[in-house]
Amino acid sequence: MVAYVAPTRALTPILDIGPWRDGSDKAGVAARFDRICREIGFFYLVGHGMPVERMQGVLTQAERLFALQDSVKRDMLVGHSRRGYEPFAFQSLDFDSPPDLKESFLIGHGTGEDHPYVQAGLPNYGPNVWPDENVLPGFRAFCESYFQHARGIAEVLMNIFATVAGLAPDHFAPLLVDPMATLRMVHYPPQPDEIVNNQIGCGAHTDWGAVTILMQDETGGLEVQAASGEWLYANPMPGAFVVNIGDMMPIWTNGAYHSNLHRVRNRSPHRHRYSVPFFMDLDYHARVECLSAFMPPDGSPRFEPRSAGEHLDLMYRQSYGLPVA
């Protein structure tokens, strides 16, 4: 359990990837990405190319979805593919704390029933679950379009990281053809000022994969722990995403990059909070291990190599209180 201590100041790093995208200063963007990830694995992302209208639109779609009747949402309950609706108090991201005060809807890469990974029964693969078009017109089309746009931004960030590591920019491309990528819409109801039993909207945790791209509304509530242990507010910034790196980055970099603890507390006792993180996770069979540019002189990295899929499956089972194989 990570006991709640309120932040005292705000997150500040900003990464502008515009000069990478237009080719005017790729080296400068890569250097700033490297510096930020060594200091703190969280930053505001600008120059990403997604229109503000689309960024705001995905929050509107989330609000529409969660306004549906409970019976309609429960008809879309999440299954083996880990796509669909998760009710309130379904997950505990801080494993030793009570369940999170949130409900979620998960949208994935959308592999068909005939895909070899689906046929093999691998988790995080399979068709998406959608509300009926008559119930929520336009929802699916918007979400599929947003998913692809967010995926493209995540791939740019992976290209930047590959360059930092002295690799070809498209080094990770083969591992992102069939990724375990997930778009998660999240609804946090108003929370009283008093915190009982350390239960908040989303308990303190690190993200499990490679890169997370978060769109959040104006309510605020995301909080990030710096390497010093101090908690920081990650308040909304107009036109910017909040990006953080996940647990695979420290493995690739032998701990040089930080996968920071973060949490969500809806600080408003009156307003509902909506957020939409996009998690870019690799192909299930991708091997995650220390890259040569970050290998220590003795050739013995701090972390054992692992399969991306096995790692995500373990973390998933722990956070949902499921048996661990």
C-alpha cells in the first residue's frame, strides 16, 4: 500500500516532437526525450499533430458511453480478450489497497477470431466489444479513428527512443505490427475530500508496457511520484497530452529511464472526471531485454529479459486479484 500524501507542486517537463515530425531537429528532440526520461518518466507532449477537436472529442465519447444505463454497459463486460466494460471497483492498481473508484471501457487492436494469436488463446487479443450503433451512433467510428491516430503518435515516440539507443528509427516496428495496444476510457465519479482506507480513483502504480499517451479533462487529479519520492500534480495543459513511460523502458535501459508511480484522485467533490489513456504495448512474443547502448561494462544488466505478453499477463492477474500461474 502506498499511503496517500498530497502533492505540493506541479509536473513541468514538456517535449515538443514537432521538429522530429518535420525533420528540422531530430537530434534535438531525441536528446530532450533522453534527458526527460532519465530525470522523470513523465512529460507533456506537444507538436504531436492531433487536432484539439479530436482530443476533446474522445472525452465526449467517453462521457456518452458512461452515461448509458448500467444494464447496457454490463452487456459489454470485459472477457478473455480484455476488451469491453469494467464496472466500478473491478480493479486494484495499488495491490494492497481497496479497489479503485472508477469504471472503464477497453478498446484494443481489434484482431479477428481467425488471427493466430486469437486461435492460440493469447490474452489481450480478439475482437473489440462495441455498443449498438443505434444506442451510441458514431461511437465506434470515432474511437477506431482516434485509436489509430494515438497509435501513430506512440510509434513516433518509439522511433525517437530507438534513435537514442543508437538503433534504426524503425527498430521496434516489427514488434508493433500486432501490439497489445489498449485505449482505456475511464470515468471517476466525484470523491469526498476525506480519503478512507487509502481508496482513491486509481491507486498508485506504474504502467506495465512501453509508452502511455493520456488525454484528460479539465477536472485534474493525475498525480506523479518523482524519483525523490515527492508527489507532483500533472494538471491538464491545453493542447497537450501527458505521456509516461512504462516498465519495459527500465529493462531496455538498465534502469536509466524511470517508470514512475502515479495515481488518480478526483479532487472535486462535485465534478465527474473523464480520461482516456492509450497504452502502447508490444507484440505478445516480443522479448524485452537490455539494449546494447545501455549495457553495463560487466555485461550483467539489472533486469532479467522477459516476454512482453508474459509480463503484462502477470501484472493483469495481480491487479484483478486473479490466480497467478
